Amino acid sequence: MQPVMSIADLNGFLTEHFPQGERFGVLTGLGDGWAEMTLQVGDEHLRPGGTVSGPVMMALADVAMYAALLGQIGMVALAVTTNLNINFMQKPLPDCDLVARCQIMKLGKRLAVGEVWIRSAGSEDVVAHSTLTYSIPERT
């Protein structure tokens, strides 16, 4: 199934309905059951020790899943996270953007499950891996 909206349409929707999400990445890719978000890492994303904080990577994974899901089902603002599990694999590269790639694993009528891999830009090494479940509201 091809995405039901364009990157520009989805970025516009996210800006309007989820404006705080821009702090956690910008949609840079959208396809058949997948989305890619890029986070331009700044000082506000860092924790002591100079690494990207865990909550920032969790938010990046969550927004990537939201984008991948909406790319498949359309502009359903009330689709919500019901579960997020994350494993921090290694410290991200310093002074480097983060790239999150989400793949929808299962898309049902009421639930969607996806997987997100977060890497430092330009690297193949996974810095965090997440699985997420989203609840999809009943359509009327």
C-alpha cells in the first residue's frame, strides 16, 4: 500500500496538530509502511556527559511511528501510543544528527505495531531500537 499523503502534507499536519513534535525530528522520508525522521541535535537534546538523552530518543522513535502510521491510514490525529519499548544500544556520535527509520510490522483495524531503528547520521550502527504499539480510533 502506498502512502496516503505526501511528506509535505504530513509535515503540515504534524506542525498543525503536534507542534511540539518538531523538537524531536522532521519527516524526511515516507513510503509503503515506513517513515524516516531526522533530528538535528542541539544543546537542548543533551544530558550530562554530552550525549543525547534517552527521553529525546524515545520521542524521536514515537514521532517516527506516528508518521509511518499516518502515512498509511491518513490524518487520524487521535491515534495514540499504547506501548513503547526502547533499548539503548550505544552512545550516539557526538555533534551528529540522529536518523530514525520506522517500519510498520502489523497494521490492523484498531492496533498497529512498528519497529524503529535510530542511528547517527552517516553511520550504520544502531544507537537505539524501539518497538511501539499504537491504538487507532474507530472511524465514524
